[in-house]
Amino acid sequence: MWKFVVYSAVGVLMFFVPVTLGGRSTIPLDHVVSWLREAVPAVLPWYALALILAGAVQPWVTGSWRRSTTDLVFSLARVVGLVVGVMLVLGIGPAWLFADGMGPFLLNSLVVPVGLLVPIGAIFLALLTGYGLMEFIGVLARPVMRPVFRTPGRSAIDAVASFVGSYSLALLITNRVYLEGKYSRREAMVVATGFSTVSATFMIVVANALDLMQHWSLYFWSTLLITFVVTAVTVRIPPLGRMPDETAPGVEARPERDVEGSRLAAAWGEARHTVAADPGIGRVVASTFVDGVKMAMAILPSILSIGLLGLVLAEYTPLFDWLGYLFYPITWALQIPEPLLVAKAAALGVSEMFLPAALVADSAMSVKYVVGVVCVSQVIFFSAMVPSLVGTQIPVSIPRLLLIWFERVCLSLVIAIPVGLLLF
């Protein structure tokens, strides 16, 4: 059981324990990625382009584009992403593509960090998921997770990984657990759309943009609570509430066992059972690393195509102004200042979660707080989270994702506006 203690401790350290280096406090995994970005900056765009090329070719070589209409659409989107990636790396293309908030933002702020974070994170993910920690925490957390979120206790690890680490890493965990038969399709979608939001590191960026750092603890903990309350509601209504509890194709279900006697003893027993089946650290790390590379290949070209489409629509069309009217009745009825602006900002978040912050940067503090909460608690945004989810083996329906996003934004506004008006 030394493996459970030592390997799990290293995994927890890398994913969950902020460390201050060079005046910057974040998790060690983020420090590793930042160090690489500073050490070989000229190489990284080409590294990302290599992953994009592999990801664009893969569906056509394996034939996975034939599985469904969604797979075909995203396979074509990967090809578009490859074209965009080549233009950005080579510096050729129309001027609008190279505007600050367009191509360079996607490449430097999303593609390169995610391209490093997912494969490197997958190495340490093996320590977090392969040596009994998920089973141990799962037994202890089951009295909360099962009745509140209708998910196994082991999903508590996913929830924490999302807020402290990254949605891409959390989705990597979710996909891994789903393919092992430990999540059903419904449970995987609940975890993916309910917990896999942006990390605390990204929340700091939002808080800085909205002058909320002076209220950081209040903003962070209230956002976490509102996000999880919204998730607890959405799991009980369609479409999540009606999804089938079926496992991945060809995978045998491995539900959590009933606890008899001491919960702590049962948790230890589950961890022992997992460690006993260990095929060796080399195999476990190699397997998760390959999964991480495959997921990065799927994510990166989609970020450059779908993410760019969302940014273009936000910048050059009134689409999100129109979508804002869907939420205007809520913002007007709850009497938030500038209700139409808040409604438009809420709609804009589906393209890229940072954009709403820019829209309300000069507004009242209550408005900035509400928008800062909603852009995180909505979870679903098309510039990166949706491509990351499509990059997994979890069956995804875009219309269902949009419905879940709409439900989450409405619920987030209903909860966040009274809180914002009370506090500010």
C-alpha cells in the first residue's frame, strides 16, 4: 500500500497544492507548463501544429468520421483548424485573423497551454487515478455526491480537479473513468457539464479584469457554491435527467460497491483492491500519456476552428446581441443595473468565457460580480471546453449541450443576481 500513499501524494501535490515560485502561486503542473513556455517559446507553435496535423488527419485515417453527423462535423472542423493553424504559425492570412483578440489569442492563450497541459498532466494523472485515491475518496464522498449530484463518490476528484487544475485535465479524468466502466454515459455527462469549468487560475484572470481581486475569497467561494448548486438542479431536469445509464460500448460496468460497516475501512479496502491490480507504473503512465496525446490532438484543431468561429460571430455579427434577449426577462425582473448589458454578456459566454468580462469592465460592481460568476458557472463554452469534450469518447450532442448551457445560464443568473445585489 506504499504505492497508494506515495503515488497518490505526488498526484495530489501536482494537481491540487498551490506552490509559490518566482512570485507566482499556482499548482506545480502549471509551473511545469509555464517553465516550458519560457524555455522553448519558438518551438511550441510548431509542436502545437504537429499535434493539430495529427488530429486533423486521425478521423479520416481511422474512419471515426462515419460514426455520426456530429463526428463528421467535428472532423471537418479539425481540417479547418489545421488550415487556421498553418496560417497563424507561418504568419500568412487576412489581417482580421491576426487581430489581438482573434488568432494570436487562440494560439498563445489556449492552443499552446492546452497542448502542453494535457499530455504532461496525463503523466501525473496516472498517479491520481491508478492507485486507489479515486476509490478511497469515492467511498468517503458518496453520501454527498450520490444524493446531491446523482454521480458516484469518485466524481468528487473530478470536481476538485476542475477548480484547482483545468477543465481539460478534468475531462481527461472523466473520459478515463468512463472508459473503465466506472461512469455511465449520464454520469460522465453530468461530471463533464457540471464540474469541468475553468480553473482557479483562469478565475484570477477574470477577477483581475473585473476588479474583483479585492473580493477574491468571496468571489471564488460563492462562484464554486453557485456552480455546484446549478449542477445539482440540472441533473434532475432534461436533458441530463433523462439520459440513459449505459456504459461505454464494449465496456463492463463497474459500479461502486455498497459499504458495510466502517466507511473508512471500506475506503481503505477499495484502495487496496485497486493497488493489487496494478500492472506496473510504467504501463499505467504510458497508457494515460497516450490518452493525453490523443485528447490534445482532438482538442487543438477544434479550438482553432470552433473557437475562431465563436470569436468572429461575437466580434462581427449581432448574433449574441440577439441571444441576449433570451436572458433579458430574468435580468430585468431581478432588477440588476444595466439588465440588457448583463443579458448580452451572459449570452456571449458561450463563445469564449473571457469575453463577457471585457463587455462589463466599466459597469457597476454588482454587474461585474454577476457576470464574473455566470461566465464560470455556465461551464460550457465553444472556444475550448466543447472541443475538449468532443475530444473524449463520451457521446456528445451539440443541441443537448446548448440546452444544458441555456439552463445553466438561467439558473446562474437567478442565483447570482440576488447575491450580487445583496453583497454590492
